[in-house]
Amino acid sequence: MLPDDRLTDIARRFEYLEARLAEGPEPAAIAALSRDYAALKPVAEQIALYRAALRELTEAEAMLADPDMRALAVEEAARLRADLPQMEEALRLALLPRDVADDRPAILEIRPGTGGEEASLFAADLARMYQRYAEGQGWRFEVLEEALSDLGGLREFTALVEGEGVYARLKFESGVHRVQRVPETEAGGRIHTSAATVAVLPQAEEVEVDIPAADLRIDTMRASGAGGQHVNTTDSAVRITHIPTRLVVTSSLKSQHQNRANALAVLRARLAEMERSRREDARAAARRAQVGTGDRSERIRTYNFPQGRVTDHRINLTLYALSQVMGGDLGPFVQALMAEDQARRLAAEGL
């Protein structure tokens, strides 16, 4: 059974917010009240449904003593007992504290790790995989920065992904992705292991990260080297250095104005993520927002081409569906990781 006193407190808080908004509060308070109301509404609705089912079950059980109503009461009680576990589980999930970043757009960064040119080629494969997954979800996928290697791999890649529930589904992709395959450049047919790192950051709102102008050094430059369609030959590329942290962000699209905006957005996201990580590291491991330790240096997934399998090491899930996964079918992994995260947080909350 769920703690009834907690459910009562939430229901009363929701009723209070509903009454305050109906009174027409002062303009300064409307935004905060509306935000709290919207956050509590789905929880309050689940509480109401759950309590209504409990009342109906009590009434049905009381009717069992009436010979004329017994048959109907038995049927109704059986239906309610069958429905209650699912309703209870839905309520438990609704009671979990929400990550406020879950509904935000995400900034996706991919970089080659160990493995030389093969790592760069694998990084490009990952970028295409995420783009296809985003398209399948109906999300908007905008490349912000793309620097190509000599063989068409990626030296660096940054994209903005926008849509419903983007960060909630992509945040578990952060970490080291390992590939095992025979490189195209390998004449002997030997299997090589290489890696690429993926970072998924929630896009930070401007009001969240205040960056004084004095903390920034902004340089314009001519893009050079292999860079594909996103690199041009004008002095429109922008490099922003955050002096206190020495973070450097670049953007090399056609518009200098857009490059500046893109680079600032990525910088804000990185600074916000640094602060999020600092806060999370101070909490107990069971309360972390992401599955696993959250350490981006750990290997999270292996893509084995000779065997056609993909293994996620955090949840010990192996699928022999490599071509489908590389084609953007990440759903099985995303759903399993979200379920694991929910189970971990339910245990931490004692629900």
C-alpha cells in the first residue's frame, strides 16, 4: 500500500493551488502557482483515480453480504482487484520527483576516442544513428558543428535535438561507446576495437546560466580543413572561450550571427551540466539522475559487427540487431534504460 498521509498532503496542496488560481492571484505570483499546479496535476489525478477504485472495492465487498447483489459484487470486486496493481504502479511513477530537464531540447556532442581514423568513422556512424532515431521520433535535428576527418569520419560533432521528451530519452546515451569490427583500412581482416564518446546535455535556459561578458573571449575566424557542407571559406566561424573554466566552443555555419548564438547555447549547456554534475556528485549514488555511476569515462555500450550484436553493459541487455540499431532503432535500449532508472529511483524513494 502507498503511504496515505503522503497522498493526502499532495491532494491538499493541489486543492490549495487550484483555489488560489481561481481567486485570481496577483500577477507576480501567477507564474509560480501555475508551474506548481501543472506539475502536481497529473499526480493529483492519479491519486483521485486510485482512491476512487479503493472506495469502489470497499463498496463491492460490502455488497457481497446481499444475496441479490452478490453476483454483481463478485464480478465488480474481481475487476477492481485486477486493476489496482496497475493503478498503484502508475501512481508510484507519478510520485517520483521529475527531472526538470526531461522536457528540454538536448545538445548532442560526439567525439572520437581511442582508435585513430576508425574511431572517427565510428563517431560518424553514431551521429547518423542518432539522427535517424530523432527523425523516427518526429524530432528536429540541427547540426551545429561538424568537423570531418580526411576519410569522412568525424573529428567533432555537435547537434541540437528538439521535440517532446528529448532529454528524457537521450540522457542515458552519455558515455563511451565501443565498436568491434574490421576497419575498411585493414588489409589483414583483423578485428579492431575503437571508441567514441557521447555527451547529451539539456539545453540551458538563458536565465539559468548568467555569463558576464567579461568572462568571454569571442574570436571570429576562417574555417579550415575538412569539414563538409557545414564549413565555409569566409571569416564567419566563431570561437568562444569561457575564461574562468577555459571551456572552448566553436560554430562554423554560414551566418556569423547564428554561429555566435549556437556557440553561446552550447556553452550555457556545458556550464549548466557542470553545475548539475557537481550537485549530483554530492548526493548518494542511489539518488543520481542517471543510470550507472554517471561517469562519462565508463564504457556503456559495445557494437560488435562480426557477431551483429549490441550490448548495453549497464543493464546487461544484448540484442542481435546491429543493423536495426545503427539504422536508428534505439527504442529497446531507451525503454529498458528508462525502466531501470525508474526502478532505481522508486527504491531510493521507498515507494
